[in-house]
Amino acid sequence: EVQLVESGGGLVQPGGSLRLSCAASGFSFRNYNINWVRQAPGKGLEWVSYISSSGSVIYYADSVKGRFTVSRDNAKNSLYLQMNSLRAEDTAVYYCARAAAGSPEYFQHWGQGTLVTVSS
Amino acid sequence: QSVLTQPPSASGTPGQRVTISCSGSSSNIGSNTVSWYQQLPGAAPKLLIYTNNQRPSGVPDRFSGSKSGTSASLAISGLQSEDEADYYCAAWDDSLTGPHVVFGGGTKLTVL
């Protein structure tokens, strides 16, 4: 069974940093592209970042470019999101979402999410 | 404001057929495939339709998707109470600033 478990969320002050993790199991992690998607409280879904299976191709939303860094450790079956210079508008539940095999175009499996709250 | 435009709400009675529209542009829906996600209250999103009109295993055939030009739609036939949820469309966008994914603002479906 495919499982994606996010962790690392919490309360952080504006301007602070946080590192999210996504632990994967039940599939060959190194063969799949992964995304981060977030959802502010009571709002819709917003794509944050994409990383290819090897980590060689990375994309970011304009809203986080220059502040967030996505990475992965295929030996540890883990995905990371380093978030710096956090703002109130970054407050959201952050999901990792795995693409389908051979197709980056849709999110086949989602984790349960981790809540990040940016507030003083 | 979302790049893909969805109606904020939709409703129907049990057994009815409802459709949810998703309007985009040539850089997203017009040149890439569309996927749809269902989000039940308090839960993570779940893939409902991929590659415009394909259903993952386990998704009832009451759900169907279509795409034409720069628009897409999700149809739900034989509406059931458990279909009450938020629905989102998504597509990759090949903009000049680099590839990225765009979502619709979501449609809250109420089963009356």
C-alpha cells in the first residue's frame, strides 16, 4: 500500500524557517516524481513545488521561489521542503503528492498533510 | 484568484446528474491534460479523474470527465449523499516563467 507521511509542521514566527519531511513507503520511491501542494485554512489547493525522480528537475510556484527549497533522499525514501523567510500567507496544510508512474501530469497519491502556522 | 475557473458551488438531489466546469487557457488546459480531485470534509484530496477522462481503479463510473479546447468538465451521475465534497480541477501550465501546476478554485458540491 502506498503511504506518504508528512511531518515537521508547527508554529513559526514570520521570517522564520521550517523543514518539512515526507516519508514514503509501499512503492519504489526513486522511480517517482513528487510534488508539494498546500491548502490555506478554508481555501483551495495551491501547488508549491515539483521534483523529478532523480532530483535533477525542480520547479517552484512563483509565490515560494527563492524562499523554499525542495530536495529528496532516495536512499531514505524521503522528500523534504526547506521553507525560509516564512510569511503569514504561507500558513497552510502542506501535502506531498506522488505523481503516477511515467506521467508527471497528475497526483496519484496524497499524504494526510502537515499544518504550518506562521504567526507571531 | 485561481488560474483555472470553477463555479464556487453546485448542488443536486440524490439520483440527479450534475456537472462542474473548469475553464483555462491555451497554456494550461489547451495544451495539457486535466485531472480532477475530490476532497471530502477534513480529508486529503483524492484523485478522481486523470488524463481528461480516465478513472483510477475504485472510482465509480458515475464520475466522468471531458475536455474540449481550453475547458474541461466533471460530470457526476446518480448523485449520492457521499458525493458531497469539494472538487478541484488541475493542469500543468507551460508559462514563460517555467512549468507549474494550476488548480481551479474548487467547487463545493451540496447534495440536497
